[in-house]
Amino acid sequence: MKYFPIFLDANYISAIIIGGGEVASRKIELLLKSTNNITVMSKNICASVERLINLHQLNWLKHNYQTGHLVDCNLVIAATDDIWVNKQIADESKALNILTNVVDQPELCTYITPAIIDRSPMIIALSSSASSPILIRMLREQIEKTLPHAYGKLADFSHKFREHVKVRVKGLRNRRTFWENTLRGPIGQAILDGKQTQAEQQLIASIKQEIAPPCGEIVFIHTKEGNPDNLTLNAHRAMQFADAVFYDDDVNIELIEYVRRDAEKFPQAITSNILINYQHAIELAKQGQKVIYLLVGNEALPQNEALSTSGILIHSFTNGES
């Protein structure tokens, strides 16, 4: 990745925007979604910037760019229409190790602002690493159309009951399954429909029921030529719920990006066409873990007595098959 994605805690942002035109106005409006700790440096400001300064009581340095005003800031946005001035701002800011954004000059930036879909507290950030704004705009339109406006309420609801569920539902995978069923089902729909009380009553009733500890299983995924775009829905879902994943050097490493990020990784020194590490996978499954074993090609699994007599639930998926 050319850019490392990160979310900053707004409580610690101290921003300065240099410039007073419409571009600066848009940057101020974006920052105001998170913080009022904003300074504007510009001798002349447009009506929209003046309105934002007055409405939110922002600090205004009534002069054009001068050195020496960045030391108390940790985020700088250069939004002037002078390329040379923007370069001076970037040089001073970088020397102070301050996060720097220069509008329309990515070569001077130490960070770029992504396209944002705001369903607070859920935030979706999209970036093409400054290579194709049009492509990002197209993708944003697709997501906006499919993401309900009230989606953030699901996050608030989950946060409210997170500790209650953690006490009642034992096992990380059990909790993941519980929350997925809850948020995808009638309870989640009730929240989206604005029926908060009904949703809360249904959730309280559901966590009072006895929930069995997670059962271990092993899922073998035959990746054929290794194209991630050919992952089936079943394979993709299994990888998202994995507790552990086995793979060797012949497996396309890009497939690992589709596995749940905190799943334990077990790269194998010996390729699966020579040896499949059944014993280790069985041991983890007997501990209640969901184990994913990625295999190159589409060869049938060789018979293994330890696997067949283990009593472990076994699944097998092939790339390109549903």
C-alpha cells in the first residue's frame, strides 16, 4: 500500500488551514464533523469561510501565510491558489513532522483525504491512492445506494449491548455468529425501521437462551488458479469467520487478505501436494476453532484416517463453485 489507512482521534486534532477561498471552506466543513479546534490563516476570506469562523468561533489569523505559526498544530492543510506558497507551507510542516495536505498537489502531501461515507459512528473511507478520483466517486455512489441511512444505528445498538452479550455468549466465534444473525435478522431490521424498543426487547430475550459453545470445524478451500475474484460466497464467508488458516507458498498470498484479520496464520514449509498438515488442523478444531486450509488447484483430498475418525465437521469448497 502506498498510503497507510488510519483514523485520527478527533480529541487530539489541532488543525490549521491556510487559505480563505471555497476550497478552504470545504476542508473546514469536513473537519468540523470531528473538531472545532481549527485555525484559519488568510488575509482575505470568502463569505462561506467567514460564516464558518463566526458560527463555530474558529481562530482566525488575519494575514497570509507566515512561518512560525505551525508549531502548535498537528495537522496542516494548504489551500491557497499559489503553488509556491503551498510548497513553502509543505516544507515548513514536514520539517516539523506535521501531517500535511496540499490541495491538488499530492506530491507535497504526507496524507491525503479519502472519499468518506458517513453513517456515524460508522465511517467508510475510500481511496485510490490519488490515482483515480473518478473511480472512487463511482464506487462511492454504489455503496451509498446500498447502505441504509440509519446503518450507524446498528453500530450504536451493538455498542450498547456489547458487554451484555459478551457475558452471556461464550466464545469469540459464537459471539460473531450471534451478532451477524442479530444484525442481519429481524432485530437489525427493527433498528433500521426506528423500532428501537422492540429491538432491545428481542435482543434481551435472545441472550437469555442457552447458547452452546462453538463446535470446531475444518474447511478445505481448493483455490484452483488462485484468483480471489472467483471466491464463492460460501468460501468468502468461511474465511471471514476463520480462527486459523493454513497455506503454503503455492497459494496466492492475495487470498490471505480475505481471511479475518485476527485469525492465526500457519504458513506451511511443505506444499500441500506433498503433505497436508491434518494433525495440527485437527488439534485446533478440537479446541472449538474454525480452521481454513487453502489448497492450490482442485485435486481431491487424499484419504486420512485421523481426519475421518476425528469426528470433526469437514467442509470442502472450490473456487468458482457456489
